[in-house]
Amino acid sequence: MDSPGLPLRRGPRAGFTALEVACAVAVLLVAALGFARALVSARELERAARERARAAALARSLLEQLFDADFETLLPLYDADPANDPGGPGTAPGATFALVGTRLRPCAADEAGELSAEVRFPLVEGELREDVDWPEFGLPLDLDGDGAIDVADHRRDHQLLPVRTRVTWRGARGTETLELRTLLCKR
């Protein structure tokens, strides 16, 4: 007599075979590995997003320093020529420099172990030029406000100053760069 509630085994195929159990375990294992891989990818994306947000904050901070600086000294402070630095040769940050006090890892090329930053102006051989091809700024552009675009050096008479700031770091996805652009105006 059968007990109530308990299934009966009838015939040679009652229950799961070892092959069926192995297939079920394999399917579960593949699903678990896929889920683990998705979690790792999500963490890497989150880390990359945090790094990029920090780099953007540093680039914005650099732009704010440029906004706050005396318009007349911007070029000598952030150009590649140390001879024209306002405080004497070699006293200004220059065109490429390290950003100190960050949590981002340094670029491989940066021997000082810090994050690198770059400030670029439309310079040709040290001259501020209106005829430089920077279409994202609308250049060629009349920088001195005389109504004409020429090939003269406008370091001393510019009213507008296009600026590119670039922050470079080695992040979760390798070496990365973030560039911000602005157009500064003499006040």
C-alpha cells in the first residue's frame, strides 16, 4: 500500500540521471560565471566613471585658475617659454605640468608620479595667432577686435584668448585624457 503524499518510483526512469544532473550543474555554473563577469565589469565601469569625474573636477579647477588669473599674464604663465615667466625664468607652471594632491594614478610617462595637465593656446612658434585652425573655437578668429584676421603676433593686444586644458592619467581603462575648452575675454 502506498503512503499518502510520497511519490512512487515506477519503472526504470524514475528520478534524474547523472547526466541530467551534470547538465543542470553546468548550466548553473555558466550562469553564475556570467553574473560574476557582469559584476566585475560593472565595478570597472564605476571606477572608470569615478576617475573621469575626478579628472573633470581637476580640469574645471584648472579652468577656474585661468579665469581668476590676470588676463595679461595668462600667456606668460602657461606657455612653453620659461624665459618670459612673470616671476622670472622657470617660475610659472608652463604649458605642461603635474597636478599634485590627486587620487588618480599618474601617467606612465610622468616620472614625477603625479597627474599631468596641459594648457594650450593658439600659438605658432610662440606667437599668438588669429589664423590658427581650431574650428571648435571658430578659429580663425579676430582675437584683437580690429575686425580683421591676420597672421601677426597678438600676444600684447589680444582681447579674446582661446584655451584648451587637457588632463591625462592612467586609469582603469589605460591612459586616458579629458580636454576642456573655453574662450577667455579681457575684462
